[in-house]
Amino acid sequence: MLLGGSRYLYPIIRKAHELGLYVITCDYLPNNDAHKFADKYVNVSIIDKEATLQAAKENEIDGIMSFACDPGVATAAYVAEKMGLPFQGSYEAVSILQDKGKFRQFLLDNGFNCPHAKSYTDKNAPYADVDYFTWPVIVKPVDSAGSKGVTKVDIPEELPEAIATALDNGHNGQFIIEDFLTFESYHSSADPFTVDGKIKYISYSDQLFDKDADNPYTPAFIIWPSTMKKEHQDYLTSEIQRLMDLLHMKTGIYNIESVVGKGGIPYIMEVSPRGGGCKIAELQEMSVGVNVIENEIRKAVDMPLLPIEEKPIEGHWCEMIVHARPGQEGVFEKMIIRDDIAKNNVRVIDMSTKPGDYVHPFTGANMALGDMFLQFPTRQALDESIEDTAKWLDIILKDNKDAE
């Protein structure tokens, strides 16, 4: 059973079918893309643990995943635990990882590097804590992903609007406030894999933002290999392994966000027991030959795992999240890529937006128009290309052509 129904499930369904598995997709939106490729669709809210468990029992499932679907991860862990199915960790451990407030507290309690952070349900409570934080701060829901509902706040007077935005984008009525970290290099995304709780593969990236986007805290480019110093990568890997040991994690894929803060302090920002929603696992397979997707499926149904062997990466790779430019909104007509880039550098184009679809401002990962994998011989060539994508990429909108 796969929770969710987005296009990010296509490679999971395809690989599961290759392995001879019967695939059931599950959410409350019957028109979601992935359902048409599954063998069966079940209409139930994936944040309703008991309803999902009942559906799982009725369908006698052998495994459950919430790949690239953050709202369903805790539910998947709950169902797996109740039915004795494989999962990355216990429901208790996964609940800590999936709740930003609980996770920050766990990090603090166990001596990990962690910014000042507190979670709240009372919209007025933060005003008693203004001296606790090092301003500016970030306000976000405790239970959302993809940078939805995230706002940078410079002064306490800006909190009400930011809190309202966070609550509008969450599910459980809680939000978190934490110090805004000034970082030394880049944020990093990774989709590592553990076997019996031990990290067998991890590859850090450089995660870049589009500073001019409507939400400048939504990742726009993810680049391999990372420019992060080896000493910082080694430190983060050691701390992530310590986290896995403390939570008694088992086997599976994770989506991990990390950053090296000012002064060279590495922070683990997020750890979610699922594949990332930016096709990270697919790019990792293409660039370094590690098939974590198939291993995650095999783990879910207790099949033998494939050997995890990393190959040297050839060139410099970038996953570009295709998105509207600032002020750009209207009906999508087409995308035009300059010929030399299309021929020499583009490796994969996966557009979720079709002609006639309405293009919204890039306020979160859910407003992406699609994904593009690019490969360049040098990091300099890659950086020059993404510094101003308007030089080689046009998003043509029927109602707003002049915006390009």
C-alpha cells in the first residue's frame, strides 16, 4: 500500500510492478495522478490512522510506504507496527521525527547541535518568549514539508501573520518558532539508506534557493556532489548515525535536511523516514548508481535487498525544480529550452504542468511546474547556468507572456 497519489509515486509503482507486486494507492483525492497506474485505489484520508489501518487490514497488505508523502509517514509507521510489517522505526520514533517540535526537543535533550526552538498551539504564547530566540526567526507548521507555510520574521510585530500562515498550512494546529540560521555554505538534502539501523549510503548535496522567488525558502536547485567540507560531512554522518541508534531505527530510506551554520557548526534540520519529494532518489540512482528506490520497496515487503554499492559520480548534477518566476501567474502554454542546453546538459524532464493548467506563484514545493535533471562537466559551468535560468529557459504563459 502506497499512501498518497502524486506523480512522485510513478517510479515506485513501476518498480513494484517489475517485482511482481500488486499496488494499492490510498488517499482522499481520487483524481490524483498515481491512482491510474495502481492496481487498486482506496479512498481514505491518510492522516486518519485508524481508517488507514482498517483499509490495510481489509486488503491484507504485505507492506506499506509513504514515499515522497510527508503527511502519511506517521500513519504508515502506525499501520506497519499494528500489522507487524517492516518499517524504518517504531511508531513512537517516527512520531518524534515527523513532528518538528518533538524532534527539536529530542535533539536538545540528547546533546545535538540545535537552534533555539519552541512549538506552540496558543497563538499568543510566543510573545512571552521573545527574549529566548535570537532574531530573526523562522515560523512554520510542525507537520508540513516542502517549505509550505514557512515565513522569516524579523521582529515580534510580524509574528501574527506568520503564525496564521503556518497554521493554515499544517494539520494539527501546532506551529514552531526557531532561530533563523545564517549558514556557512548551503543547505543539504540527502536520501540515505540504512540496513538494520546502520547507514549504508549517504550522499550530501548543495541545496540552493531562488532568492527572488515568491517563497525564497523553497529549494529550487539540488546539486551533487556537495561543496560541503569533508569534516562537516563526516560529523553529520556520525551524528545522524547516533540519532538512528538512539531511536532504534531499522532498515529503509530517509529524507534528511542538514546545514552548516555560521562558525562551522553542522546542524541536522529534518529527518523523515520516506523518500524525498524532489526526485532525489532517482537522481542519485542516475548519477551514482545506488538504487535506494528498489531497496525501499524490497524492504517494505521483506524481500532480500540489493547490494548497495556507490560508484564515483561523473560530472556535476543538478535537479532543478521548474517554477514560475516572481510575479508570473497565468495559464501554462509551453516551456522553451535553449538548444545547446537541451542537447548537452538536460538528462531528464518531468513536467507535472500541462498546457492549459494554471500556474501559481512559487510559494512552496507543491507549486512546482516539474523537475529537470541537468549534468555539467564542471561546477563552474553548472553555477553559471543556474545563476540566471532566464538566459536559456522560458516559461510561456498565455495570460502573462511579457513576464518572461
